[in-house]
Amino acid sequence: MSPPLLSVENLCVRYASVQALFGVSLDVPEGSVVAVLGANGAGKSTLARAVSGLVPPFDGTVRFDGRDITKWHPHQIRRAGLVYIPEGRGIFPGLSVQENLRMAVRRVGQPAERRTAMDRAYELFPPLADRRTQRAGTLSGGEQQMLALARALAVPPRLMVADEMSLGLAPLVVDLVFQNIEQASRAGATIVLIEQFVHRALALASSCVILRQGSVAWAGSSESARQEVLDRYLGESAEAMS
């Protein structure tokens, strides 16, 4: 059995004197979609930021593709192939769609390779091609999330951490976001999916980790995350976010 692409072991994070994560461990096999669920304040986004190098842990390790990246800077982690899409889209609203994509591929070697990477983004998300000169801040919420995914996938990542991409979006736009995430999975991306829509996340994921007050409360296959498990660890939020 091959080692996981991402392995988090006993991760502990604090903000000033407040501890946010308490010994969190999880494995993400290559090619899988792993859902990370939990109520507000459970530590989901802190975990995402920690594995992406944006928040330093004070204990524990993060291994990516067999390498210890716990103390790496975010740009080193990004270059290694781990991409973080934060809640709030993570785009440049004052730039055009095309300029956003150019920023995403600027570190790719030769000009021809950069053009190929941008073409790939437009092939994955054709609606963006029709809006390439449009300012990103004037796109709809769903189109902005599409652009965030296109930026992440233009240079194919080994692993994508998607942090509550559906947050604050209208139901029809949420549908589009999940379609785009599914498309990213089909394109070969390994995905850590942090989501508020519990049942929709489980429908995409092969396995699930539930955080509660900064610790892993439950972990297992998505199939085994029955309603009684969700009710026990997520309570009313499981029903509200279905």
C-alpha cells in the first residue's frame, strides 16, 4: 500500500494564548477526496491554513509526498504542488480574468508553457474564456469560485485544499461550485474538501473527518458517516447544512 500524499500527525496550533487544534491527525491518499466537517469554530480553516504553511503549528508534523513540510513557507508548499483555496475566493477582484490566470501561472518556466497552462484553465472552465477581459470583481459569485478553481488547476496541483468555497453563496451558485469541485476531482486532483454542506460534501468524498473543538471527533469512510454519526458530532448543524 502506497503512503498517503498528505499525512498530518498530532498537529497542534494556537493563536496567541488560545489553542485552536489539539493533536489532529489525518491521511489523504493520492487521488481521493477527503471531507473535513465540523461546526463553526471547530478548527477546519485553521487546519487548512496550517497544512498550507499560513499558520505555524507548535507541535506535530505535516508530510506531503513523503517530505516534512511543517516548517516550509507557503510559496514553497505551493511550488511543491499543494494549493490552498481560501474562503472568500482568493482572486484579485481588480484584475481581469486573464490577468488573474497570468498571475497563477507566472512561475511556470517558458512562455509557451504558460500559454498552455492558461489554455488548460479555459478548457476546464469554458465560461471563463468568454469573460477573459472582464474584471474578476464583477463576476457572479459562482464565476468567481470558478476562477479560483481555474487559478488552482491551471498548473495541475498534486493536492488542493478547498476551504468552504460555497460559503455565503445562493443555492444555484452552490450547485455550480460543487459541479466545479467534482470536475477538478475528475481532472485528477486530490482534494481536501472543507465544507458547510455536509451531505453534499459526503457525496463527493471517499472519506470524512469530523472536527469538534479543535480535535478529531470521528473519522471513517463517507458511507459509514450515517445520520446518527452526523447527529452525534455535528448536532443541529448537520441538518441545517444538508
